[in-house]
Amino acid sequence: MTTTRTPHAPARRTGPRPANRVNEPRPGAPPAPRRRSASTHEDAPDTRREFERIAELPEGEERDRLRREVTAAWLPMAERLARGYRGRGESAEDLTQVAALGLVKAVRGYDPERGHAFESYAVPTVVGEIRRHFRDHLWGVHVPRRTQELRNRVRGARAELDGHVDDRPADEGELAEASGLSRREVRQGLAALDSFRPLSLDAELGQTGDGHTLGDTFGSNDPGYDRTLTREAVRPTLRRLPERDQRVLYLRYFQEMTQSGIAERLGVSQMQVSRLLSRIERDLREELAPVAADAGDR
């Protein structure tokens, strides 16, 4: 007969449980580093004690020194926020400087007694400074605030939709549905994308390198058009002149004859021709004054 042995259960420990020596600091070891604040980013240091100390200190050298240290500790976070705005017409160095300026403002304006984490106060402050920089300094022409808002909404909708399904760019209708805008507003927002700075008239067209610029495609004022319009406006007035007046004008301005030559052709004195031309020209100027004014307005 085979006997089966039943293993004995371990004896239950009685009395106080020994302390966990793994977590105890070793004699002479440096103090454990301070724990980071609860944050989803590695660039969010725990500076609660520094901010509490800053709030206690009066304005002076010590307070400024602590502010500089805190600003330096949080600078990676500001640089990360600045990188999110690259490729929008501004250099990375300038964006970093603007973000750092926003961080300085956040450090000076933060009040730890309100109970909010510094990051929740600093991020909107830095982002707001960057957006204000784009709004105030990068638009080459004045753009209404509504147009800027449409641009931001369309850009956000396009970033969300791009790459979906067949990797094709989102069309106007899809952008309108995703952004909650009308098609007209979407077109207005699309027109404002990448339009912080106007294109120079000296910008070359194409990649041919032939020097053909955008300015070369613009037309210029052609004086021939004004002459044609004036001639057609004067024609009916000239036809209403007496035959002799028409002949004098023709000989003087089309045949380019002198007054003495005209006098000889007509069998009159040069003085008569001079007076005749003066009277005809005066009457024509009075009658054609409205025509000349219209031409000047154009």
C-alpha cells in the first residue's frame, strides 16, 4: 500500500512584519531625487518648492535667481511647443525665442497658491504668445480676424483628414463637414493658408531658370487705349464743324503745314489763320472738357 504524503503549509508568520529594507536609504547615500510632477511629458520638472519659495521672497536678486532657474528647467517644454509651429513661414530660432518669452511671462505670472499645476498655466501662455506672434508680425497684409480663424479651422480639419482611407487629400466638401464650415468659408480659409507673406513680384516662375518672374505677367498702362478713346469721342464733334474749320484743322495737324502755308492755300492772311485756329481750338476744348475729365478718371 502506497502512502501519499501531504505537504505541510508554511507556518503563518506572527508578530510585526519586518520593514522593507530595499527602500531604506543606505547610510551615507545621497538623498533620493525628487519625483517628477504628474505629467504626460518628460520635459515637465517638479518645481513646486521653487515656486513656493519665489512666492515667499520679496522682489530682489534671490527671487530673480530662482525665476531664472525655473525658466531654464522648463525651457525644453517651451521648445517642444515651438516645434509644433514649424513650417508656417517662421524660422525655428525665432519660434524658440517667442516661446521662451512666453515661458518667462508664465513664470512671472504663476501663483502656486491657486492650486493649479504650473504646466496647466504655462502651456496656454506659451502657445498664446506664439499665436500672437504669427498674428501680429507674419501677415504681409492686414487680414481680418475672422479669416484667420477660418484658416486655423480649415488647417486643423485638413490635418485630421489627410492620410485617411486612400491617402488622398481632403476635398472641399469633406473639409466643410469636418470643420463645421460652409464651402464658401472653407474656400476663404484655404486661400489664407500659407499666406502670411505675399509673393514677391521678383519671384521666378517655374524651375526653368530663364529669369521669367511673376511681375513679367502683369500688364501695364498702354497710352494707345486712351488715344483711341479720345479720338472716337472727338470724331462726332469734328464732323459737326463747318467745312472750312475742318480743312484748317486737317492742314495744320494732319498735314503739319505752317500757318503761312495754310494762308497761302486758302488765299487769306496768316493773321486770319491764326485767329481761326485759336477760335476752333477754344470751342473744341469747351465741348470736349467732359471727355477729357472721364479720361483722367480712368
